[in-house]
Amino acid sequence: MLNFTIGPVMSNEKVREIGSKQVPYFRTPEFSELMLESEDLMKKLLNAPEDSRCVFITGSGTASMEAIVMNGFNKDDKVLIVNGGGFGQRFVELCQLHEIPYESIDLEISKDITEDILKNYENKGFTGFLVNIHETSTGVHYNLDLISEFCKNNNIFLVVDAISSFLADEVDMSKNNLDVVITGSQKALACPPGVSIIALSPKAIAKIEKNNCKSMYLDLKNALKNGERGQTPFTPAVGILIQINARLNEIFENGGVESETEKIKTIAEDFRSQIKDLPFEITSNSLSNAVTPLHPTTASADDIFNILKDEYDIWICPNGGDLKDTLFRVGHIGDLTINDNNQLIEALKDMQKRNLI
Ligand SMILES: *Cc1c(COP(=O)(O)O)cnc(C)c1O
């Protein structure tokens, strides 16, 4: 199997080897030490300001999105959400569910945010800004510098879902004044799904401490308190946390966040140069290194996904809903090589020969 989806992605041998072992008991100094090390490594990778914290939530990325909506905001807030696709819509629904006052910037599909759009929201009393910095559903990487400048000028608390962008694109908490960054285990961290990570600036920690959260499992005050000693309030996905720790250490041994991002960028650029002769159009003009969104001009996107899966044992990422036939995505994260790209291109060229695309 060759997996070009955007999560779960392929894990390397080291991570898979850990997955084959027995899962240890976790209320031990050894596990606490591992967790404190992971927190420290995460903070370094994100260039988090001093006194920031990271909590590890057992639950996929959406659990952390919900946790931050519930713990970070209340009825006195007014939140601005960038809604350009499936993940932006998820933040909208979370704010509806938890009765957080919000407005959404509904972007045209496949379009980036602009200065002109943001101008309409200046000085309107917003207290929070929620954005999926890479809207993975359509492969649009929003302009973080622009958003961060807007939030700074308007004194707005900035929450960035970087679940598919972390390690693939620059995510620098200090440079861009990010108050909260969310990521997950199954994207560029290339571990199994089940754990998401929330990085919190000192300002975010203070906001959460002041707020009243009505949840037992997703109470971040409790997670922060237990995290001080390298523990979690409840039994976490221990095995995945051990895999994450190994991956974080490996990223540092291989030169840190820049070289990891460079590796993903190289794979993405190789793929994008190799598809020039195929009947596909790249639909986003603001790409993340993590994903290439493609519109096939001669066939159904969903058919291409199914044929690659069933006849070539290669997985790309289909889209749902209205985009089912018009858009598919190729991921560049996980344990992929240029040779893997070559195999995918060969399969696509074979499909072209068979008049399937
Ligand atoms: C993958 C992803 C998520 C998380 O989805 P889960 O299925 O809950 O892990 C959230 N936001 C973005 C931008 C993503 O790419």
C-alpha cells in the first residue's frame, strides 16, 4: 500500500516498531519524563514563547478544536471564524453548539483571505479569531502574516488550527503572536490517529484559567495541572504518545523543524512538477506543502480515487459532498519518498494510456 492521503499517513519503521510492542502502564516517573520531554520538544518546534505549555489530548484533532472553543471562550466573547471549507465550517458549528457569539468570513471555495476582506472586520469588537491555517479540505494555505497582523492591531486572541500545517509549513508562535496552536498525531507527525496537541501561550493559559469550562474530559485546566508533572487526567493513548515522543526526537536528530519542512516541500514540488503533462489543474493559488488539490479535467475525481485504490493499491484523498467529482487531493506528508511519487505518476500515466483519465 502506498498512501498519499492526508491522514492517517504512512509511518516510518521506528514508529511502527513501537506500535508492535506492549503498551506500558503510565503512572510512572518514566512516562512522566517522556511526556515532559515531548512537551519541551513541541514548544521548541513551534518556537513557543517562554512559559507556554502544551497539552496532549487523547482524541483526534476535532477534540482539541472543541476543547479550545469550550475552554478559551464564553458568551462574553465575539469570535471571528475564517470559513473556507469543511474545517472552517467545523469551527462555526462548534461555536453554535457551545453558544459562543461569532461571525464567519465565508470565503469562496479555494480562495485565500485578503487584506480587503479583513478590513471589513477592523474595530468591530472581536475578542477571538479562529482559523484552520491550512484549510485541508480544499488545500488553501491562508496568509498567516496577514491574519496575525490583523489580530495584533485589533488586540484579538488568535487560535490557529495547524493540524495539517505543523511541520509542513512554517508555524512560529513567537514570530506570529499565536496564542493557541493545535496539531494532531496523524498528519505530518506521521503517527497513528488518536492524539491531538494544543500549544498555549502564557496569555492563552491565563484566559483558560479565568474561564469556566463545563466538561470533564476536555477541561484544559485539569490537563494543564496534571501536565505539570508529565501526566494526564485520564488514561491517554499511551502507545501513540510513545510514538510521538520518538518522532519528535527523530525530527531534532535530523536537523529540526526546518529540515522536516524542507523534506516535505521537496516531495511536494517534485510531485507538482511531475503532473504538468497530466489532465489536472491545481485549484489553489495559495498552497501548503502538505497537499496538492487537483481538479481532473477529463474524469471524475472519485473514479480516479477508486481506480487507484482498487487497481494500483495507491491511496489519494477523495473529497466529499459537492466536490466529490471535481476535486481530489494528494498529500506529501508521512513517510514518503521521491520514488513513491514516481510510482504514483507511473500509475496515473498508465491510467491515461487506458483512457481512464
Ligand atoms: C485533519 C484535520 C483536522 C482534524 O480532524 P480529525 O479527523 O478530528 O483528526 C482538523 N483541522 C484540519 C485543518 C485538519 O486537516
